[in-house]
Amino acid sequence: MFFACTVLVPKCDLITHQRVPPCRSLCRSSKERYVKECSPSHFKCHSGRCVLSSKRCDGHKDCDDESDEEHCGCRERGLFECPSDKSCIKNSMICDGFPDCSLQEDEENCSVCNDNELECNNHECVHRTLWCDGRKHCTDSSDEWNCVSLSNSVLLVSKTAVEYQVCADEWNLELSSIACKQLGLGVPLSTEAVEDVHIFGRRRWLHVHPDWSLHNNTTLQGLLEKRGHSCHSRKKIALQCTRGECGRRPAARMVKRILGGRTSRPGRWPWQCSLQSEESGHICGCVLIGRRWALTVAHCFEGRESADVWKVVMGINNLDHPSTHTQTRSVKSVKVHSRYNRAVVDYDISIIELDEDVHISSHVRPVCLPEPGHTLTPDTYCYITGWGHMGNRMPFKLQEGVVRVISLSQCQSYFDMKTITSRMLCAGYEAGTIDSCMGDSGGPLVCEDPDGRWTLFGLTSWGSVCFSKVLGPGVYANITHFTEWIRRQIYLHTFHLV
């Protein structure tokens, strides 16, 4: 519709009595009188304005009264609704091998396997006789996941999708080390041959393969075999593992907690490492979690995932002056989480495999990982470290600071244009109350356990400016959410199942 407006006829504003071009008022009143409906390709706002239908429920307010973002359910936004918690996920996330709904409805009914087959995590089908045989058959290696477990310290191993006890007759301590390593639980604390009190029926037993010592880097299930239903001693293996050297700080002095950023003393954070490139030097912080493994955030590797250009430096406090405690390792491989999303900085985590083991010392040792489900409560105080920017400069000496963990809902209130997900952890202070500080990307957020060990709960991802007074908290990758994924990736690479 065309509205003819003339500039030849003067018109006065009824309130200001100023001469105004008549088009503005004439066209507005005409549109309000005559425009009753929008075209099929448009959505009509409550105010009468028409906006493109594609802009309805897109997360951006296009109507002046914001009515285009009202009553937006999953369907209206073109998303899948989880039946259990009514959360919305992208259709591309359905049947992708990663549960996103709280009850995993997005990963149900994704494939139809035969009676003699089992479903892989990526929904392929593999014959049950190949399950947990020490070799990869699912393309995602999920047929070799969770083949070893502990039940009240009793070692259980699966073969052909059936769970067995392990006969103690040929067992030795080296096999205990393999079991603890495969479970991601550190090193053996104790191994016992326990009398089996099973009375009725026949017990399922696995025995150590006669040639087990000839198979290097083989999974425990690959070193065991079925050999009838008997175990001469009638004794099963009971195993306890310990986290070993992780989370200890033998070189740290007792220091009163200081709120805000400050320079750290050498040896206080022996798991802190520096991810460096030959060309640019220090790029990101990282965290040692094992003798051959470190973590950092995924966005540090954007456009440069090749392991050849990277090295990891440990036992260093001053980037300009390496000490006698410094150890350097080349990077053998980099595993960026497959769900890493650059747009929202979600799943911001990656695993670094070093080319050789580090030497455990007072200044170089791994931090502990949290157990799955171990979450931090709001108002917990933890430490962050890194060589993050301080104003307009980057310090050469390692910085440290205490931050307060805050709830995700409170954290979301600071970030209108970003979504805070369960894969994230927030910590910091409100503006003006105290120095809010965070290390450079990939640096650790660690909390002290009651037994004096330190556990890694976050990796610096995005948020507030480092060690300065700013509005809002820092956002960290939530390690508790990723503990199983981290252990699984280490297991698959250690035993060559990738």
C-alpha cells in the first residue's frame, strides 16, 4: 500500500506547536487505521508492526514491544524438546552419541540392532562376541569402554558383554597397575586374593592369559581369557587404587589466603604449565593431570591443531627466566572436544598428550581430577593461576588469586548475549567489591580438599578481564562435567584404541 504524503501542506504538532513534515504523522496514523494483517511471510507484532517470520523466536528482539520473542517453545524455535526437563536442544544433537537431555531421551531409539548385536555409543551395531575383547570394533571404540570396574573393591571384567570375576591364581602386581591405570584411578594401593563365598550355581571366572607379558599396552580385558568355570584357589581379586602423587604441593609454604591477584611463589602450583609455540612463545595456560597428559581450553587451538608447533613448559614461574626445576616436553597429540562450539564457547576443553613422561618433583606434579558428579557449591573459595593480562600488560611472573564460586543462574544475569551452560563454571566478584582476577586461557581453577589435596574444577575460558576490577565473573570449563570424557580419552590413547 502506498501512502501519499505531501510536504506542501504545513502541519503543526499538537503538543509543541512546531511545524513538522506531515509524512511522519500522517503515514503513522494511516498505517494504524488501514494495516490489519501482515503478509504470509511476516509476523505481526502487538504494536501492528510486521517483521519477517524467520525472526520470530530467534533470540533477538525485533518487534518494538518484543512480542516476537513471547511464548517461544522449542517447536517455535525449530528445536527438539526434552520430555523430562523441557529443555531445548538442536536437532543436530539428536542421536549424536552425546546425551543432552537429563534422561538421555535424545539418544534413544537411534538404531535397531539384531538380538546377537549390541549398540555402540554412536549407534552402530557390533556382534556381542566382539564386545570387550581388547580390540576396537565400534568406530568410536565404545565396545571397549567400561570393560573393567570395581564393586566393593572386587575386580570385575567384562567379556562378550558378560561380567566375570578374575581368578587370583596367576595374578600379579603388574596387572593391578594396569587395572588402576585403565580405571583412571592412579596406582595400586593394595591387592588381595579374597575367598569366594558363592555357593549355588557355577561362578564365571576369567584367567590371566599365559602369554600376557608379551602384549605391551594391551587392555586388561585383552590379557584375560575364559577357561571353563573353575578357579583352583576359589579366590577372586580385590583391588584398591590411590590417586598417588596428584594434588600435593611439597614445595608450597603456608600462606594466609589473599583475596585478589598477586605474584605467586615458585613451587606453589606444581601442575601449572605454559602452552607455547616456537614462533610466539607463551600462548595459553595449561594444567598437568598425569605424567604424560595436560589439559587446556579448546579455543587455544583454533586454526592450529597440529601438534608439531606446540610444546609444554612445566615447573616455570617466570616466563623470562626458566629455573633448574623447569621441564619441557613436545606435544605428541591434541584432542579438541568434538562438541566445541566457537560461537558460544561451549565444550571448551582439549587434552594434550606429551611426547614423554615428565619427572615428578616438588615443582612438577599433576593435579587431581574431581569424581563425576562432584560439584562445587556457590560461595566456595578456590584459587586461579596464570600469566593473564594485568591491565595493558602481561606479567612474566605467575599470578594467583582467590575467587568465589557463584551459581549458574547468578552468572547468567551478567551475560545477556551469552548462554551459560552446565559445561561451564562461574567464579569471581561483583564489580567494585574486590579485584576480580583470572588467569590466561586454559589456566586452572583449583580447590583444596579436606585431606590437603588440590582438585581441578575449572579451566579459564572467558569472562572478566584478568586481575582487574571489572563487572562480572570469569567463566571456566566445568571439569566435573568432563571427568569421564578425560579419563576415556586417556584410556583410548594409552591402549591404542583410537
